[in-house]
Amino acid sequence: MVLDSTTLHSSIEDPVLDRMNFLNEITFTYPNAVSFAPGRPYDGFFEIEEVHAHLRRYAAYLESRGAGAAEVRSGFYQYGPAAGQIRELIAHSLWQDEGFEVAPESIVVTVGAQEAMFLALRTLFATPEDVLLLITPCYVGIMGAARLLDIPVVAVPERDGRLVVADLDEAVRAQRAAGRRPRAVYVVPDHANPTGSTLDLPTRVALLGLAESHGLLVLEDSPYRLSGPGPRRPMLKALDGSRSVIQLGTYSKTLFPGARVGYVVADQEVRDSSGGIRLLADDLAKVKSMVTVNTSSLSQAVAAGALLSADGRPSALNARAAEHYSRSMAGTLAQLDRRLPERHRRELGVDWNRPDGGFFLTLRTGFRTGTAALERSARDFGVIWTPMEFFHPHGGGEQDIRLSISYLTPGQVDEGVERLARFVEALSDETARQRSAQHWNGE
């Protein structure tokens, strides 16, 4: 049987679903290129024995709480509750590292943050008039989840690399005037993917005030929060006095991505038709029971053992990695300054932001930075990056580049920036010549 693609769901033909595959393919095609593309954690600190130690630690924890041998065995080998079996430890971790208290029953343990997004969107968006607001450029995964669920999205572009709450307010009002219901806004407040930007405290407070006044939910996704040095600004959920924030969490960037353990904090109350009250987390768990049934019990056990090893502080577990990311970011910025000093980059029309942590930074150019330019960069200059247009749902970012610094050694950073600078110089010069020729030809 041969299926006609027009009989499949339209999202299958959407370019957003191909973007990460394209990056994987170009990485395999040019294995000797230095890649600033993957947003994955540095794995130089991972040790196989730690996984076994985490499992043993969690088993001992269960035994200390009165579980017998059969119960411990079942906790590792059997299906578990859809909402998860380590919710108490996650709640304790949020208190230890972030200083805010949530009830364990308001948490749903998920297969990474991607499933958390899917569950939240499927539960919240009920009609074609419900729209999702995206602060753009934004993470590809939320765009893909919305596309798979046929949820319309509205882009709210950052201005000068930052969220302007007044722009979000204007977008909410415009959607309502058009007869649609802005249901939620998705934000990455700390070291965002893809830009590397972080919301300052006044913007966080203003965002929450706007959400409360408009009855808008905030989907807070902050996987890179612990990947920077120094004190952190409060999480949106920690500042949330009106239960406007649904926190989407993951341990992929702190414990390790192979565990595929994330969570949702959904402590909003839901009133049913008979006047009864339940938690939104209960509804997310119902949806999960029809998707992945439950998050792998073995993965939860590993994550639990890791949390127990540091008294619930992923920040402590991630300290060495955070230092690596800090050095890598500082090294990348220093090499960019050396290879493209200020006067030279002004001549080229090139600039970049300077995040104080995280995995990513944004390089702005004066030329087209799409897939054709990326393929040329990999083939002719030996350096891979991500076109920023990948992170815009309705166009934008056509001259910007995302650089990820997390997975590289210092030597790779030095070599990669040198190759990148040569690529940028070549494309900038070519673009300048083309514009000059068009000017003299009267185009």
C-alpha cells in the first residue's frame, strides 16, 4: 500500500518537524566540522557507575520508608501511577533549590519537558479560538507540539533581544478583539533557547501582573536555569501569587538527558459542572495515561537517587557542569572579540549578545543565514551552527545565527570561532559586493 501524503496529518509536511533532523543530518555529513548546533549538556562529567549508585540509593530510600523487598522490586519493574512516583522528592527539590513550596499532588512526572508541553497544551486548549502566544524567537519543541495539536500560535517578537510586556499586552488585546481567546503564553525566562536572554526581575513581575489581569496562563520552561554562575533571579512560579504559572520542568540539562524525566507543576484549581474542585495536575495525569501511561519507573528511580545524593539540590549536582558552561561562554565571547574586533564587526554589520550563562548566544549578521548558508559553512569552512529562522513560527531571524557552546571543549571553541569568523567575513563581503552591483545596475 502506498499512502498519499495529503491523507496524513498536515503537520507531517510542516518544515518545523524537519528542522532538528536537518541539523542531525548535516552533522553526520560533515563529521570533521566544529558544531555550535547541539543544545545538549556536556557529558565529560558523566560516569556509568553513578547510575548504579543512584538506583541503589533510591532502593535504600524506599526501604527506609518501610517498603518491603517486593514493594521495592515492584517500584523498579512495574508500571507506576500516571502522575509519577517521585513527586515528593521533586517538591522537596523545588523547595531546596528554588525556595518555593508546592504540594506533591500538584506535580505530574513526565517523559522530559517535551511531554510536559504536550500534556499542558492538550489539556488547556479546547476550541479553535484558543490561541497560544509565543515570545519569539522560541524553542522549536513548543512550536512542534502546538502544530501536532492544531493549536494556532501568535508570535510576540522580542524587542532588542528582550521581552517587552507592553507588546504582549497589545497582542492579547488584539486577539480578543478578533474574537479569539489568548489561553497561555510560553516563555523561557532564564538563558533562553535560542537567544540566551534572561528576564530581569521587573519584567518578571510585570509579566505576572499582566497574566493575572488578563486571566492568561504562563507556561514557564526554564531548563537552562542552573547552567550559569552566580545568584539566580526568582522563578516565575516562585513569584506566582495568583496561580497563573504552570511550570514545565526537566532534569535533562542537570542530571542527564538519557533519563528522560521531567515534570509539570500545575496547582491551578479546576471547578467541574457539579461544583467540585480538583487540581489541574489531575487532568494532566488523565491525558498522560492515554499517551505514555507512566514515566519509566526505572528512569524515575535514577532521577530520585540523584536528587537524594544532593539533598534535593540539582544545583549542587550541576556545579561542575555550570562552571564548564560559564568558561565556554566566556571563551566563545573572548574569541569572537579577538577574531572580529569592534571596528571590524561594525564594517561587516555583525554583532552578538553577551549572555551571562546558559548554552546559547545570538550572532546577528547582514546576510541570509538559512539552510543553504549553513550547508556552505559546514562544507567550505568546517563549522556548523543553527539558523535562527528555525525558531520563528511565522518568519523572522533570517539574518541571525544561534550558537550553542555547551558541548564543546576549549580547543574546539577556539578552532570553531576561527572558522566561523572566516565564514562570516566571506559571506559579509559577498553580500556587500552584491548590493554594490545592484546599486550600480539601478536595481
